[in-house]
Amino acid sequence: LGEDSASLHRAVGRQAATVALSLLVTIGELGKEIAVGAADALSSAAIESVPDAEAALKLVSSLVRKGDVVLVKASRAIGLEKVVEGLMALE
């Protein structure tokens, strides 16, 4: 994404905030840009930024309940397959 990366990530955050979200969890430095974009439309209580996939799994695992819908989206470099695998292993 080059020099437009930060602004494009903020645009993703603005778009995400148009959906009925209970919680938006972002990961890493560019994830913080997504949080910035979403902050105009979502309360700060509905946005969490974490440093890595392990922290995301720990946070989301403590919050998700049976029947919840979780969308996981990121570049492969972030390693979110760990989050998906961890969530799928929850009882």
C-alpha cells in the first residue's frame, strides 16, 4: 500500500464503524490507524488495539460467547490464523 497505507487503514476503520459492531479489535501499528478511522463513529469502549495476534486471542477469548459472530481480517504477516484456531478450540 506504500505511502497511502495509513490513510487506507483509517478508511477501513471508518467503513467498519458503519456496521453494527460490539467491539473492534485492531492489531499492530497499522491496526492503530484502523482504530483512528473508527473512533469518530464508535465509542472508545468499543475499540481495542493490541500489539500482536497472541494479545488479540487473549482479549477476544475472554469476551466471546457461544453464538457470537467474529470476523477476522488481516494480512498473513500478522498471523491471525492463531486467533482463528484459538477461537475454534473454545468450548
